[in-house]
Amino acid sequence: MLDHEYTTKDIFRKNFFKDWRKEMTAEEKATITDLKKCNFTEMSEYFKAQSEARKAMSKEEKQKIKEENERLLQKYGYCIMDNHKERIANFRIEPPGLFRGRGDHPKMGMLKRRIRPEDIIINCSKDSKCPEPPPGTKWKEVRHDNKVTWLVSWTENIQGSIKYIMLNPSSRIKGEKDWQKYETARRLKKFSIKFNAFCSSKEEGETADTVGCCSLRVEHINLYPENEGQEYVVEFDFLGKDSIRYYNKVPVEKRVFKNLQLFMENKEPDDDLFDRLNTSILNKHLQELMDGLTAKVFRTYNASITLQQQLKELTTADENIPAKILSYNRANRAVAILCNHQRAPPKTFEKSMQNLQAKIDAKKDQLSDAKRELKSAKADAKVRKDEKTKKAVENKRKAVQRIEEQLMKLEVQATDREENKQIALGTSKLNYLDPRISVAWCKKWGIPVEKIYNKTQREKFAWAIDMADEDYEF
């Protein structure tokens, strides 16, 4: 991780050194006392060389690895559920490493420990053949719980959260759950409930000072009777899920504004804004409003309805396919911004943009040459006036048109990449957007679904691809 900006952050270095020292022998502890004096270059070069060696493998060596991976998939990657063979999603346990987190997470740099068989709980039927643990080890527990959908679980050491191995997103049970989730969100349209689900996270423990809608403190909001030409504006500023900062100014109804003023009266900055509310009370109230309603359903509803509205506004009939896909990504970005799905710009961003710009410049030169050749062919055709020169002009014209399309595609790609550098599109696309909206948009405008969803995503949303037509409305 030496090349990553994480390793320059004080909190990362402090956490790493603290955890590293726990792994040291007494002799190493006496010798290694200052991280600044440590030089990891030799190790880093070794791993880079390993990476290059993998890239330089022969076709036969790569095929051998591919066959071994396929063997492991066949052995560990499937289970039988209700007499159906179902694919398991993430059957490989994550290796040890350094925790990064998102945003300025207070635990970044800590050591994620190796998961041992003794940490693992297996969940399978009583009459099934339980997977064997590695020789000389045993599982923490084997249980037979048919009321949950996970197959394996363990507790990770950084935040004490429970991790799971589940069925693949393309499995029948996952597809049904997805469909139910979006149908519940659609039912919200029948209710006249206004709710801005800016954040549905919860506290992540004592060290990470993150909050959600129930745990906001007085210090996290400011009230403005009038701000930038709008009345009754609430300014939010807090760390939400994964320590990602949420900052926004939202105009609200007068009654909401007055209530917030009441909630802030006679309170200190670090007092709870909603001191009579917790997630249990909120969810109980939501259930009374509508069966199956949770804060997450609002998030799904807001995300999906925003995508649908944005697609209607941004897509125009006269655009070609690359321009329409840019419109789709812009609509998706609007949702990611609404859900506060941020990311740090990739470390390779500048380099990849330079490479893309070089391609654009080369394509512009190619277009200039093609236009010059077309002009010359036209001049030639005026003099000769025969079929051969006419055909040459037509071929040159087609070449210019083709290069113009290629150039536009590259320029759209550059715009898309630049606008997307700090926004994470994947989370909302996979978890909060009803896929039938995207499929209907594709069918309406003649866009291949594979331009929007990759192979894995198409497997996950197979039910939506089969179900949606171009007139689907969320």
C-alpha cells in the first residue's frame, strides 16, 4: 500500500504501528521503535515483481490457473437449496490485510486478522453433508437454522461486525427478496408521506463518531429562516456511514422548521437533537404507517424515483448511443449524490485521463487528415466525373463520419470519467435502484442492456430483464 495516500495519513500510520507492535517479538519491539525509520521498499518491490510475473505468464500457465479456479468453484461454489443447485456468492474468505474504511475512518490502518476455521459458523441442513474443515482444525460451530439465508458467518476483528457467505445474487431466493424490496418501495407512492432520507446509518461504536437520522446532535444542524433566496433552510453537517461527511442545505416546511427550533431549545451542542427517539421507536412508527416500511425503504424509493425523473429529463431522442449512456450515468450520479455515495479519486485517475486525452488528440489529428482527403477527393471528382471518383468521395465521407463518431465516443468517455471521479455509482445501482427502470429505459431507446449492466449484474437482475417492458413506471 506504499503508493496509496492512505499511508501518508497520521491516523493510518498510528493504528498500523500499534497493531504491528502487537505482532512483534520482544527483540523486534526493542529494535523497531519508530515507523518513520522503517523502509518497506524491498518488500514493495518484491510484490510488484510478483505482480509483473503473473502478467507475463504464458497462455498455458494462465490456463492451468483458470482450470484450478474452476475446480475450486465446482467443489465449494455451489449448494443445494430446496432441491435446486444454487451458486454461492463469495465462498473465498477475505485474506488478512490493513483496514482502510471510507472517508477519514478512525480505524484505518488497523490489522484485519486472518480468519481461522475456529472463527467460522457453518449453517446447513441436519441431513446434509457438512463441509470438512482443514485437517487438524474444527469449526467454531455447526448449526441448522432455516430461518436465515446465510451459509457461513464469522465476526471480524476491526469493528466487531458479523460477516456472511450468502447465495449468489442470481439465486432464486435473492431475486425474490430484491423484487419484494422494490415492490415495497413502489407502494410508498400511494402514501402522501414526505421524508428526506439523507442518511439511515447508525453509530459505529465509540471510536467512530458517526451518526444517523436518529442520533443527530444539536451541533450537526443550523437553522436559517432565510438563506440564498429560500425560506426555512436547514443546514446539515455530520459524519454519516463509513465516516463519510454529509453536508447539505435543505429547505423544509415551516412546521418542520419550527419543530426543529423547539427540539434545539435549552440544549448543549453535544445533546441529542431527537432525545426521545431511537431506531426501534422510529421503525415501529414506520411499520404502523405501512407494513414492511423502514428507513431503508425510503432510501430505495427516493433513489429509484430520482433515477426515473432524471432519465426523463436528460434523455433526448436525437442523441446517439454514447450520448444516451452519458445521460444515464448522469442520472445515476444524481442518485449517488442524493445517497451521499462518495469515494476518493482513484490513484490512477490523472494518468488514465492523460492517456485518454492523448487518444482524443490523436483522433482529432486523424479526423483532420480524413477531412483533407475528403476535400481532395471532391476536387478530383469535379474534374474526372466518373463512377470511380464518386465512389472514392463516398468512402472518404464515410471514413470522416466514422472518425467523428469515434471522437465523440472518446470525448463523452472523458466527460463521464471526470464527472465520476469522486462519486461511487455502484452502491446505488446495485442496492437502491429498481433495475426495471434501467431495463425499461434501455428497451425504450434501443440501448443494449449490457451497456448498463455487466455479466454479473445481468445475472443478479435477470428477473427484472425478463419482467420490464419499455412502459414500466416505478
